[in-house]
Amino acid sequence: MLLFGTPYNRFFLTYVAMFGLALWSIVAVLVQTHVPALARQVTGRFPAHGIAIYAWTVAALNAVVWLRAIVPTISADNPGAFLIGSGFSTHPVYVQDLAIWITVTIVAAAWLWRSNPWGYLITTSILALWVIEALGIATDQWFGSQADPSTDFASATMTPAFLAWAVLGLVPLGLALRPLRRHARRSTEGVS
């Protein structure tokens, strides 16, 4: 988002480095994680169906919010009128979320539902992403509204909502990570 949606500024190369690091981190996790072994570590009471339902719910709500903004404008005389003043010719968040994150979440949650090991890895990663993203959006909304109180693109009133979502998101993330913590603790105790 910072790379594609922010006007060019002195932090451009920092944004490029952050984007590159994020992409290579994803590649490293996918290449270096032995997914079947990870799935074997997830034992005990793992609420796969509950976490899948939570992931689908967040994905669906996110899609509804974006589509409510997009669909009515498609047949308008000036479809991009809602972007006036944003500096965008298209909205990178809509593209990113609808083309990547929402679809990946739907598929990963389906895999989790079916006990596919990839479902656990990807869904748990997405849960962590959502907590971090909620904190980022809360921060963005706060600073954006302070920098320009008249803007329609940021509102300090959204900060508490996204902070609440971050806290709420810790619950399914904790439930997803709990079996791994137990396994790590047992492994450590067996070594000593």
C-alpha cells in the first residue's frame, strides 16, 4: 500500500525495501516450512472449523464493504468520482484485498476446514497479518485525521474500532498458536 498508494516521497526506497522483504519473507516461509510436520504438531483441541468460520466471516465482511463502494460506481457516468481528492486513479486497497487477500483467505480456510496442512499454515499466517494490519489501520486513521481533519479518507473515530479488531483478532490467533506452544514446551522439556 505504501509503495503503490502513497505519493512519491523521500521514503520511496524504504517502501520498496519493505515490499521486497515482505515478498521474500513469504517465499522463505513457504519454502522452509515442512508443512506436514507442522500439521503433525497441531494436536489436541484445535478449533479448525471455528477458525475457518471466523476467517470466512472476516473475508466476506471485507468483500461486502469494498463491493458496496465499488458496484454502484461501475455504471456511473464517472465511475472513479469517489477517488477524487485521494490522489489515486484506482484504489490499490480494493485491488489488493479483492484479488489477493480475500481469495487466499477463502481458499486457506477451506483447506483448514478439510484438515489440509496448508490450511493451518496459511490461515494462521493470515490471522497474524490481520492483527498487525488492524493496528496499522488504527494508526493510519489516527495520524491521517490529525494531519488533515477535513479528509474523507481518514477518521480518528475509526481508531478504536480497529484497535478492538486487533484485540479480538488475538483470540483466534491465540487458539491457532496454542497447540504449537504446547508442542514447543514439550520438546524443550524433553531436551533438558
